[in-house]
Amino acid sequence: MKAVVLAAGMGIRLRPLTYITPKCLVKVKGKPILENALEHVSRNGIKTTIIVTGHLGKKVKEYFGNQFHDISLVYVDNNMFKVTNNIYSLWLAREYLNDDILLLEGDVFFEGEVIDRVCKCKYPDVMVIDGYRDFMNGTGINTKRDIVTEIILNKGEHQDVHHKAKLKTVNIYKFSKGFLETHFIPALDKCIMDNYHSEFYEFALDRIIRTNGVQLKALSVAGLKWFEVDTPEDWLKAQQLFR
């Protein structure tokens, strides 16, 4: 298994913390978000991690170099980070999606048991989820018998997500090589060809679920610590959660 980390975003909502620091290097309790992720990836035996950089990407490369513990780091540059979203970043890394992968985003700080649970899960294609709470934003989902049935994308209609979603993506996924080759990469290609560069990659996942009937296992990490750091308020909450 490889890991892929999407860390190209400008972190505009997290300013002033991200004026001179890439979002993935913002520290929670003294540790950069991405360093925390790589530590937990490393202890699960993953030897290769692809990091898609963009805003202040040079600083990410200077901080980690080409090796972190026993992980070889490969960098992919999203030079269009100002006008694209993470669906484009993931598409740029498509040549590395030739194995089972663990997909993470570079703004989620979590405890190690989160990744341990994903790697131990017997299901090949997994979306990590938790309960949806009022302070959360982003992508919501609904399930039936622990299978994802609906992805509710946040397109500025935050209340719609509040009203419809019972669960929230943690922005951590495990995908099998077969799922990637048969479904996800073709869906990414189609989205990019249709100029959906500014969407989230969940847009492609939603298309797959709706049209192909593919089953993604919803793996709950309820009770474990994690936090998506998008704003200064989020950062303060994360500092308290991991104190």
C-alpha cells in the first residue's frame, strides 16, 4: 500500500497562520499536521507516500526532504493550485494510483488509532466517517448498513448539509487497486475532461456511487480524536482536543 496526501491548498480561511506557512505545516500542539500524519503512516508499514504540493510547496519539500523515517517521499506539484481544487491535485497524482492506497488530506490532525483502524479493516474500499456535528463543515454522507449511499457536497449551502447529513467524512480513505483502475481514475479523468477542476474529489466519488452502484464501506472512528483544521477557530479547538 502507498499513501497519497493532498497538500496543495492555499489555506485562505486559516490565515494569518498560512501567510508564510503551508497549511500542512501549521502546528497543533507543537507538531506540523503533515508530520503527525506521516508518523502514523510509517508505523503501519507504508513505505511510499506521494505528497501533492502547491501553495508554498517548496517549504514542504525543504522540511521533509525525500525521506521521513522509513518512508520514501515523492512530490507532485500542482502549479494551478490557485484556480483548482483537490480533485485536480489527486488527478495529477494518477500515475501513482497503481496500487492499494491510503488517501489523506494535509489539514487533518488525528491520533494514531485512526490509521491503525483503517489499515486493519478487512474491507478493500473504505471511507472513514464520524458523526456530523454543528460546528463541522465540508462533505456529509449517509449510509445504510455501513455502506455509503449518499455523498452530500458542500457547495456553499451549509444548511443543506446540516439538514441532510448524519455523518461526516474524516477525509481519510482506503482504496483498492481494482477500485482505482476500474472506477476512480476513469471518473477523475472524466471530471477533468469536463472541466470540473474546482471540485472536491468527492464529486467523482458521488458520481461513481450514483451510476455504478459501487459499495464503499463506512468505517466509523467515533470516540477517536481527529480534527480538520480549516480556520483559526478550528486550530484553537484542535489545540484543546489534543492538549
